[in-house]
Amino acid sequence: MDWEETLIRARQQFAEGNVEESERLYSELANVMPASDRRYAECLERLVFLKKRTGSYEQALPYSARLI
């Protein structure tokens, strides 16, 4: 997987308000990136935001915990 290309697509989908696709892409990235990668936190933060935006607060918790 080309992380940079996938991240660009995730950012575009997020900016366009495509919750489902941006969530899928950020989730994919968060599952393969090492926690030491600076972009990892961005992916988790966006996933938390997207989950909260759709009212899925409980599903946001695991992503929040991974940020700590």
C-alpha cells in the first residue's frame, strides 16, 4: 500500500464530506502504519472525529485510546 497516496485520498474524501469512504481509508491506514509515523495520529484523530460526527461515540473510544 502506498501510504502517502492513500492518505491524500482519505483527506480528499474527508474534505468532500464522504464519511464512509474517508473512514474506510483512515482505518486502513491506522491498521498498517506504525505508531511512530507522524501521520498515524492524524488518522486516529480523523477516525475519532468521524465516529463522533455520526453519533458512534462508543466506536470512537478505541481510536481515542490509541492516541494516548
